[in-house]
Amino acid sequence: MSKQTKNGISAEEFDRIFDEGEEDILPYLDMNSIRRPGLESKRVNVDFPVWMVAALDKEARHLGVTRQSLIKLWLADRLQSHG
């Protein structure tokens, strides 16, 4: 006997719906419990000189991203290249 989810379908039924790709699976998911293992966030504070913030903002505007996104992209790139 297959176990029912909170939304009343079994894992096998969920897999079938997903595999067929003809029905939206979002109603069967609890979006409040979704986690990204290894990608959890931790807030950190970093003080930058004013000139650096201005340069970051200029580059972020040029690329059409936020300052935070730019910093994350650059840090990830640097960490991956030295990992």
C-alpha cells in the first residue's frame, strides 16, 4: 500500500504526474518547507569604503543587477576558481 501525501496522492502518483509533464505539480508541494541543502543563507555584514560602494553600484547598474547580486557573483566566481 502506498503512503498518501498531505494533498492526498501517493509518491507514485506524484512521480507519474511529474514524469508526464502535463499537469502542474506545485499544488502538491509544501513551498514553506522547501530547503536547498548546502545553499542555506547566512547573513554577514561587511564594511566597504565609500569609493568601493560607488564602484560596485556603477558596475551593478551596468550589468542590470543589484549590488548584493554582483558581490555574490564575484565572490562565487573567485571561490570556484581557487577551489
